[in-house]
Amino acid sequence: MTGYVCSTCGETHDELPMCFGPHAPAMWFSIPEPERESRVSLSSDQCIIDEEHFFILGCIVLPVIDGPEPFVWLAWVSLSEINFNRACDLWVSEDRENEPPYFGWLQSGLPYEVSTLSLKTKVVSQPVGVRPLIELEPTNHPLSLEQQHGITMARVQQIAEAALHG
């Protein structure tokens, strides 16, 4: 599927995006803009807030049953300071994918009817240059079920419409 007619705006979009995600963890959005520079260190993959909240960006991969590739949510996960520092120490180390998974809490508000904030996760390191994988604890949450069982291209279109038009 290369394009689709959006049921929200009625326009034809040339391509169906297979990846979405916020540029910062949910907590970042609650900090008044004038305070962000002094309270937050934010890069494309890591975030520290008030020197006490530690986040990394990873990928929640959803298999697409009737599509050529998976759908990916980019999402932020909070880690303990120890695990965050360990992940940072290994960020450019070969063999980092052999590191045991880190426990984390999902800290991205993705467009689901039931909040995705604070779902339990495992963060699995990948080779250098590849974002970590986020594995959700198996639960009845819709996002967890989608990760476990997969989604259809029609669901990818629903996600794209929700992400693009909020």
C-alpha cells in the first residue's frame, strides 16, 4: 500500500507512514517552555529531566500481518539512573546487544483509548546505530496485544490518521 485516502481530512496521501513517535518523553511536555533549557538535556535518543528522570528512545515493533514490513512506534522509556548510565556507557560499544534487557516504564502517550503511559517494558539493546527494542509486558492493553499478535494495514492507516490529525 503506497497511498491512501484519509478518512479524517479526505485527502489522498502519497505514502502510508510505517513509523511514528514523539520527539520527547511525556514529562518534557509538562515542563513550561521557558524552563526546559535549564531543566532538560534532550538529544535525539536520550533525555534527562531535573537530573533525576532518565529516558531513552526505542522502538515498539508491531508485526503487520498483511504488509511487507512491520509498523514501528518510536517511544520513550524511563530507566533507573543505574540502567540509564549503563546504556549510555555502552552506547557506542560493539557487542552491546549482548547486554541483558533493562526494565523500564513507557513514557510516551501514544494515540490509544487506554493510556500507554507507565506500561511495563523491557528495553533490549541492539547493535550500534540501531535503536533499542521495547518489549511490552504481555497484558490486555491494546498496544501490548498488537505487539503480541500483529496488526493489519487497515490498522496502520487508522494509526496514521490518529497520529497525523490527533
